[in-house]
Amino acid sequence: MSLPPGFLDELRTRSSLSQVVGRKVMWDARKSNQGKGDMWAPCPFHQEKSASFHVDDRKGFYYCFGCHAKGDAISFVQETENVGFMEAVEILAREAGMPMPERDPQAQQKADKRTQLAEVMELALRWFRLQLQTSGAAEARAYLDRRGLDKAALDRWEIGFAPDSWQGLWDALKGKDIADELILGAGLAKPSTKGGKPYDTFRGRIMFPIRDARGRAIAFGGRAMDPADNAKYLNSPETELFDKGRSLYNVRDARTAAGKGMPLLVAEGYMDVIALHGAGFEAAVAPLGTAITENQLQMLWRIAPEPIITLDGDAAGQRAALRLIDLALPLLEAGQSLRFAMMPEGQDPDDLLKASGPAALQKLLDEAVPMVKLMWQRETEGRVFDSPERKAALDKALREKIMLIKDPSIRSHYGQAIKDMRWELFRARPAAPKRAGGMREVGARWQAAPQGPTPTAKASVLVAATGAGSTAHLREAVILAAFATCPEIVEEFESGLEAMDCADPMHARLRDLLLRHAGQGAEVLRDKVAQALGPDALEMLTSQRHVAIVPCVRQPGNAQMAAMTVAEELAKLEAARGLSEEIAEAVEDIGETADEAVTWRLSEAARAADRAARAAQEDTAEYEVGDNGARISRDERSALDQLLGGIRFEKSRGREKG
């Protein structure tokens, strides 16, 4: 409906924001100045102990310096009562003594019907509660007693019983002159397909009333007493009062408890919520027999910024948690997420509390994992990533999930968190033994490691390979220096850098730092290296003679030159690594018997090592790099040299003739 001009302004004038907010918060007397309408309190929208929630009563606005919630009296009622705009206006108008403008006949009729349906639901609730005291409910009372519900709990949760009769509730409501369409419209009865009287929706069930955020009874959940019943739990059908996907069990009281600082817990069923509340976890809610919907998720975030999902520890509970991740990812906002506390296998929160008590549950809540870790666990648990193809499939799956996040800042942080966990899974490895000619860490400096012992006679044929190992160490230093001076190329060569089996611990640590932090920029990388290896670690690396002469080190930031250098050095490392593996196999075989085949393999390996050493010294690049860093075609350089040589020859001849 449309409101007449000036109505909302008058409503805001008559409504004291501090009085409206004061029903939900405890004012901080030290910071508040009631005379000036300057009020402070802990925020009712997120859990905190400090008074960061400010109300300016004269201007009629509130603002939280913690979660940045802001608005006026109408928006405050909407958020805290979980109602729509017009319902919030009605609540404030009623409190201010202002009559609401007349609605159009259809809207008024619809509102009147909802009021009538709510009254019928209250009548049904009282009737179910009375039935629990009858002799026909003896089995139900025994069941509730076994579940640990005493009389106080039964009264607190208004639990009742629907007898196993076809028209028990129908006849009771008709005896109070309730119209047929209201009983049917409330979902309490269903029309007969055989032309007889309508029959009760709930029969032979323990009844749990479901109330909305305003406290109205809008639906029931019934637990079957017959073990053979196909539907163990049955909810009311959807009505004008009840939308299953927009409702939560115990939402009103949970909101109040969460406003006092209790963690918001999401369980699976009624009994879990009741058990949690009885154990002191009063901010507990449950969806109504279905997976959590987007609307329910938004309701949860209006109550608390980071609800804890306490799902059952069976396969179904884990599947529900994983489905919830896919639902939540596109909706994430700064400070708004989920955590997951998985119950032990085969237990729900009620079982855990009975078996181990509140302390065990609190421990699980304290260890609740953020959503990004559960997403990682879903994609990696029970799987082996022993091939590039499997690793690539993992990267693709995670990338697709991260791209669902709309907020660019959160998407970036998720990407970094996934990168860190991937690094832990694939790259954390013990350092390999030092090779001769390697470098070792002394404080924060790079220093040559002591040479290894003289090779034995048996391995003397492998002198060339030992030299290749020393050369590999030098190549690794060049590669690491190139990446350090131009970290933006790391992503292009990530697999090659990952495969570098650095013998030097300093090299290995720098390699890992590059893999983890290169994507965050050169400045962040330098800070991380300085923290881990010392403030002059990079300077010591790049000042080594064989590194300092590399063009891309002399001209840091030249991505093209750095990429050329890295590509060439990685290719040579890969060739040398294959040669070393072949020689190692031959060395193993010679320990048994020195037949002609092994002798031939060793001689071939020695010749191959010699060829590799010569090839490493030859520059087969198509281009040369000048002193200024420019690339010059080798053919053009050769032609230029010939031309200059000819000119010098002619000049010398001229001098001789003169």
C-alpha cells in the first residue's frame, strides 16, 4: 500500500529511536549522554563487548562503527524483528498511537485473514498441549522423558500431541465455530478426496509449534510415534502464514540470545535446538526439514555475521554442509561468512551433549573451521594428486568455486588462502642433502658450503656429472634472482619453479617464498624474504659474481628479458636432471656385477655428460643482448662485425700507403 505524504515523517518524529533501540540493547552509561540524545551500546547486530553502536536521538539515526550497520527506527525494527517495511511501520505506529492509513479493501482483507489464521493456530496449539496430558499420549510422554525433556522443557517449548484420530482437531475447532476455510487455510486439515469431512493433517505425532520472529504461531512440526511411518517428521504445508524456506525454528529467542553475545548455532532438527538451549547454547535455530535456503541464510546473517553450522556427523550432514558452501559463496560479504563444526560420526548435537556434556560441544565450536577450509577439504580429501593432470583438475575446480564469489576483495583473499593450502599440500618437502659447490645459510648471508669428499674410485667416471651438479646450483641461483627481480613472471613458470629440487636450504626457502608470495607484488615479496631470510638476503644473492652479470639482474623489472633467462636456464636444468638420473641407475647396477652392458652404459653416460657440459658453455640463442639490454639478432651482429672489420682493414691499408 502507499502511505500518504508526511506520514513517515510524523511517525519518525513521534518515535524515539533511543526507546526503540533500548528494548534490544544495554546502554553504556559512561559514554552515553541521555540529555543530548547521544547514546552508545554494544551493537545488537554483531557480537562485541565494546560500545561501538551509536544512536543520535535528535537526528533519528543509528550507526555501528564495528559492522557499519546504519538506519532509522523503521530499518531497526525491520532488522531486529525480521519483518517487512509495512509491518515495521505498523509496529511503530501502534506504539506511537498513530492510526495506520486505510488500506485498499483487498490488502485489508488479506491482512485480516492472516490475523485470523494466526488465532486459529493458537487454538490448535492449546488443543495439542491438552492432548499431551491424556491417557492416549502415555507413549508420547514416555518418549519425551527418555529424551530428557522434563515438564519445564515441555512448557517452554509448548510441546503437544496429536492423537491418532482422523477428525480430532477438526471437530474441536468446529466446536468453537471456526470456519472451514480458516482450518484448511492454516494447514491443520486436508479436504477428503472421497467426499467426506476434511481430516486432520497431523495424527499420532508429538507436536512442536513453530513461531515466527514476531512470536506468532505459524506452523507445526510433528514427530511420528509409529516407527513404520514413512515420514518421521512432518511440517505444516505452506500457507499465507508459513513459508518453509523463509522460516527458522526458534528464530525469535535465538535473535535475543545472539544479541547478548552468544554464538548463533544452526542445527538440523527441533530436538537438537531444544538440547542446545538446555545446555546453555540459547542462540540455536534449525531449518525446517529441508536444506538451508538463500532466504534462511540471509536471516541468519541478519542475526549474526558468522553463524556456526553444527551439522550431524553422518554422510547426509556432510553433504548438507557442502551444498551450503555452494549456496553461500555468491552471497559472501566482508565480515559475513559461515563456520562449520562437524559432529563426531554418527552423532548429532543432542547425542554429543548427552554423551560428553557441554564442554565437548564447546570444544568443537571453538575449533569450527572457516568455509574456505571446508571447501578445500571437499576437493582434496581422499584423493591423490600424483600427476600434473590431477593437480590441474584440482586447480580448475577450486578456481570455478572462487569465481562464484562476487565481492572482489573476498575473492582475492580466498584465492590467497587456497594458494597457501595448495603450497602446504604440494610443496612442503624436506630439504635435499647438500651437493658439492652448494650454498648454505650463515645467519642471513649466502655463503659457499664446504666441498664434499673426494669421489671414490668406483664413481670416478662420474666426475663430469658432479660438475653438472655444481652447475645446476649456479643455474638455480640465476633463476631465483631473475624471479626475485621480476616476480610477475613467477605464475608463467610456476610448475618449473615448483619442480626445482634445491639442494641448498637457502635456495629452497627462497623458492618457497617466491611460490607463496610472488603474486602479491615485488614489495610484499621483499618484505617476506627479509622477514624469513634476513634484510640483506636478496642483495647477497644478486651480488654473487655469476648472478650479477646476468642482464635481467642488472636491469630489474624487464619481464621479457627475465622470462627468456628463466626459460633457458630451466630447460638446461631439466636436461641435466635427466642425465643425472640415468647415471645414478648405472651406478646402482655396477654394485652387483661389472659386465659389458654396464661398462657401455657408463661410457655412454660419460660422453653424454661431456656433451652436456660443452653445450652449457655454448650460446645457441638466436639473439644476443647488448650492454644496454637490447636484443640483437646474431646474424645481424655477425654481419655488422664483418663490416666493421672491413672498414678497419681499409683504414689500415690507407695508413700504410700514406
